[in-house]
Amino acid sequence: MRFKPRNLPAPSLKVANTKIIAFLLALLFAVSCKNPSQKNTSKSANAAGQNLPLATQPLSTTEERRGDEILRRLSSCQIWHGGLVLDLGDPASGYRDNFQLKTGDDEEFIQRQGVQLRQLSKMRTSFHFWLPQDLPKTRLSAMMRGIDDQGRPGSSRVAFYLDGKRLGASKLAKKELQLLRLKTNQETLRRGRHELMVSISRPEHGPPAAQIAWARIGSAEDARVGMPPAFSELKQDLAIGKEHEEALILRSNTVLRCPTFVSQGSRLSTKIGIWGQGGGRFVANVLDAQGQRHALNETEIDEDEKPKWYPLQLDLTPFVGQLVQIELHAESIAEGARLALANPRFNDVHQLPQPRNETAAVVKNDKDTPARRAIVILLSGLGREHFPPAAAVNGLPLFNELSQDALSFRGYQTDTTAVSGVIASLLTGLPAWQHGVEGPQDTLSTTFPTIAEDLEAQSGRAAFFTSVPLSFRSVGFSRGFEVFNEYSPAADISALQPIIDAQHWLSQHQNDPRHQLALLHLRGGHPPFDIPKKEEENLPPAEYGGNLTARRAAIQLSEIRNRQNRRRRKMPEEDWIREEALRKAALITQDKALREFLDQLKTLGLYRQSMIIIMGDVGAGEKPHLPFSTRAPLSAEYLKVPLFIKPAESSSTPQPHRASTLHTLQEAPFQPIDLATTLRQYFDLPARDSHQGYGLLAQDSWRSVIARPALAYRNQNWQAQIGTYLLTGQNGKSPKFYDLTLDPTLLYDRSDESPLTTRALWAMAWQQLAPALAKGRRRKTTEKIQRSKTPLEDFQPSDGRLDPTTAAQIVWGIPQ
């Protein structure tokens, strides 16, 4: 077999010695690295003269299974085979179902005659699809039969509607699968999102029933290329030559389009071969956000007696910062043969191995393994105004100093606006849509182990000190902590008590050879504010005439938010001034206490040896929105919170050191699951299969993070952001797309202008959200808890309810 990439000089002679081929390729790559200005290029199909670099070299063993693997997320791709193929028999194609955050029930999908089918039980079912360019003289074909899941006759007729316009109708066969071809009068189907509705008839006896495998939308010019492939056919384990690989299998004239966000240094890496007898031609293109096609690679593979895999790497750096579609085209493959791409994936030339989903070494508490200590401090009610350098004027000058001594992660954002949900993500390493803690009255299921439990299993110690009711014992966060102290805001206890007790606990165990985790959850800028009465009276504005007080501010703000008349849900300007002054005064007090706490750690010799994390939980909100809402929407003013990490000097965790890397690292959109991964790696705890995070301190981890959609979810609302692209939506409603570069205030929905980007973000979000929600891993929101006489000790977190005392303090105070 001869391997001839079009944009590399093809050998003039047929070389049989594979070692010589490998040597020549390696030499060519080395020369290209020494002379960056001299690049092998190919000409774009749509823009003459645009040069795209191509690099080919063998993959190293450590890189071979890393990166964003296409085979793991095939459902976010599109199949084109004689037109756009809607594989409706695949449960993973549920993102087409009217923007529902669910996968189909198992009963909706069946397999008959080697074909996956979807059971239609409604008279009308709609599916969404997106076109990258106009489709002239549209034609429709589909594979269906009129039968129910029990094999009984169902509907006898079917009609298809495209964007509300009737395309045509046909009779349905009762037993055998039937290929339907409709001649339509639709002249041109425009670029963008469209809706295909399948309407089946109601039989005389019984409900409507039919089964559909796929639908294909093509043009009259498309040749009849036979049955299209299904997603289930695209992935197989096969051998070419002596090597077995998990591969992507493409028939002749099949195109697969997969979305990816291109980060700095990204490349498409695979090994290519022909499965079967014969040769073929492989073409790789890039579709940008406007649907323009850019040629990336053309490779001819001729027939030979000794078929084998050939390494192929395609450079994507010309598209850095863009969410693009990679088009993989199996062109002119020999009859009966298939084009095979071994584990195609998007990865980075500089990406380092991530110890994920692998069991770490068991912690040995002996003299050879020094104790590791992590101190995590969360402050409630912090927002973007507390990022340096503005932190000093807003009550937290310590944050400005931390930015010099620690890493400041300005790109960090939470995955929910529920405070308890953020703590749950930090403890379990699961995102909000998996652990199910969505509101102030949800509790963490006992089926999700916490980092404290895993640390305890390795003979480590953990302590939790909280003055925030949303992280109290009854929420289910106490498991694994040998010390769990909670301080009610309604009690006469100082807001600084968690700091005092944590300092005492750490000093007690400063010589303990076991690993230690101390978690502090402070009031931060959230009321009630622990401020002396005389100090409160002297706060601005002068001659204040309102009734906002430090002690009852949380209750008073809640009462304003709950007013029935929306026009009355606002505060006069003097109340805003007083609230900001109260918050700043409370933060100044805690800032001073935290500074003394860190100084005490230095005195005890614990500061340099400890990893110290200081962060916010959920933002308070920004004017004119009333602060501290328990139903805060998924917006940047609530999701963006400060995060500082001071690494332990004795830590073996890789440390970033380049200035450019530091800047990019701190701007990357890390989330709570990444913090959980960082702590697990620090303590050498085993990573579970469900964990999806990256270590914040691992060098170049930002390369994987910025290519991952930053998701947030709460109560059927969701948002996905990648780069400057933001998609927001609600279950069952059309999402809205924004480009933050053009519209940072989110005023204009650009989903019609950017259909490919919208589809890609929605498919990526659905692929992560829907399976977790459909599996029932989300606990149902508990009913509103009424006051009860049940003794406090009778309430258990596993009951899925809060104890009455905690439930009464959801707004951080006891109503009178």
C-alpha cells in the first residue's frame, strides 16, 4: 500500500522498506521545525492562496490515547451520505428532540433486523437539524414501518412537514422496513436551523404507532448512494496488518462532520488505513462558523499486498480560538472496502499526561511520605468586584496581596448558582447536573462519595467549619469529616469563629504524619453582618432614614424579593448605599482575621507546607438586581467568583513556570470539578470513573480546559460557553446564542447568523447534560418544608430533607 498525502512531496518510487519511510518523514518534520517559514501547504477550496500547514509524524505512546476523542462523542457529529442523515434510531441523537434535556426512554428504541429503530407513539414528532449551506431542490427519504413495539399493526400512513410546510405523504408497510422517497416542491432549503415533523395516522383500533430508523435530507443532484450508515456502524475494533485499533469506519462517499474548539497548538491525530481490499482517497476539510470550507489534507492510499496503518497529524493552528467543524470525507473507496481512522482525536502538541480515571497509588503514612495539608477557605457573596485590583476598595485588600503570592484564576466560574451545589461539586468532583443539589432545600445523596470519605479511607484527617446554613450537616456534607462544626447565623456567635476553631484544629495536628484537609465556609459579604452597633450607625449614608440593619438585612432583602408587585421589588438609593457599606465593613473584619490566620500558619511553620485555596462560592449579584437571591439565574455576575491557590512548596504537583503559561492558565475557565481533581491529585487519592476534572496546577492543563465547554445548570436552565461563544437555554425551548466579542451585554441572539456554532454548542451541552439527567441521578427537589415538631436528631440527610432549623435559615436568619 502506498501512502501519498497531497500536500507532501510524493515519493517517485515505490519504497518497500517501512523504516526508510519513517526516517524520511521524521527528517522532513525536523527540517520543517528548524525552518518555520518553509511550510508544505494546500490550497483552500473556497479561498485561493490561503495556506494551511500540515505536519505528519509518528505518534508517541504517551500521546496515543490522549485528547478529545471523536469516537467518545460521535453523537455531536453529523453524518452526510447522499444528504444529511438524521440517525433517529440512536438514543444519542436525542438532541434533535425539541431541545429537551433528556435521552429517550429505553422503551422508545428497539433493534429489528439489525437496524436500530425509534418507536413513534405520538401523532406528531418533531426533530431539529442544521444545514451549513443552502440545499437546492430538496429531497427527503426515510426508513420506516407501521408497527408498534409489540409487533402489532399500527399506523398506515405517514406525512412529513419541513418548517411547517407539507412535503408529502406515503403508505406504511406493516412488517418489513420500507424505504420512503418523497418528491417535494421545495426549491431551496436555506442555511440554518430547520424542523422536520413526522405525522403518523391513528389506526381504527389502538393508538398511533410506527417505527423509524433514519431520515435523509438531500438534493435532487445527490446520487443514490444506497442506505446511509448509522452511528452504531461507525465505530469498530479491527485489525489492519498486525495492529488492532478502535477505529472510525467510513463507507465510500460518507462524510463525518465533528465540532471542535481549536486551542493553541491543536492538531487532529489519527492513523489511516483501508479495511478490506483496494485503495481509496481521504479528504479532510475545515468548515468555519460561516460554513466556508478550507482544505486541510488529501491523501491517496493505493492497493498493496501488505496493508497497514499510517500515522497522520493535521495542524489546526490557523483556526485557533474558533469553534469549527472538521470534515472527514471517505472519497472513492474501493467497492467492499472501508476507510478506517484509528482513534481520531483532537489534542495538543504540548499537552502533558493527565492522571485521570486511573487508580492512584495508595497513600502510605510512613516517614518516606510527608504529610500533605490543604486549607480551603470559601467566602459567600463575593463577585467580580472582588477581583484584584478592585478587591482592596471593596473590603478585601488581602486579595490584592494574594495575587502576588498565589495564582489568581480569573477565568474560574462555578457550575451552578446554588451555594450548596457548589460545595457538593467541590466535595464529590461531580458537576451540578450529576450530583443533583440544585436548590437550598436539596440534600446530597449518600451514593456520591466525598473527598473527605476517600481521605478518611486512606487514614487522612478532615475538618469542616461553616457558618453558612447552606453547607450545614443536614445538607449531607458531614460524611468523612472527623470534625464538623456549624455556627448558626441566628445564634450569638461571632462570624470569625470558624477561623478561630480551624486555627486551633490545625495547630493540634501540625506534627501529625497523616494528610489533612481543613475546609472553612465563611459568611463573607452575606448578611447577617457581624458589625458592632456603634460602627453600624456611623456607616454611610449620613442621616440614613431606612430600616436596613446589619442583623436583619438577610430577612429584609428576602422580603423585598418576595413582594408580589414587581414594581415594588426595588430599594431606594440610600438602602443600596447602606447595604454596600455594611458588606464592606463585614469583609474588612474578615479580611483582617484571615490575614492573622495566615500569619499564624507561618508562625507554626505550616504556611509553606500547605496548599491554601481561597475562593468565593456564588456571586451576590450586581445592581440593580437585589443581592443574595436563592434563585439566581445563570449569568456571569453570579458564576464568576475569585479563586486563589497558593501551592505547597513541598508538593510534587507539577508547577507552571512560564510567564505566558501562567497568564493563559489563570484565564482558563476552570470549574469546581477541577478544584476537586486538584485536591485529589494533591492527596494522591484514587480518581473515580465519573470524575471529569483537570488539575489546576498541572502544567498546560489549560489547553484541555479551554477546549471543553464550560457548563452551568440549575432547575432546567443551562448555559454552555466555549471561548467567546455562549449558548443559553431552558429545557424544551430554543436556545439563544451570543458572541461575547461582539455583544458582551447579551442583547442580540445570533443563533440564526451562526447555525453551525449554535448546533455544535447545543450538541456538546446535550451530550453531557442529558444522560446524567435521564439516569435519575438527579434527586427530585424536595417539597417546601413546613415547620415541624420532629426532633432535630430524627432528621437524616438521606431522607432528602433539611431539618427545620436549617430550613428556616435558608435566607440566613430566623424570621420573626
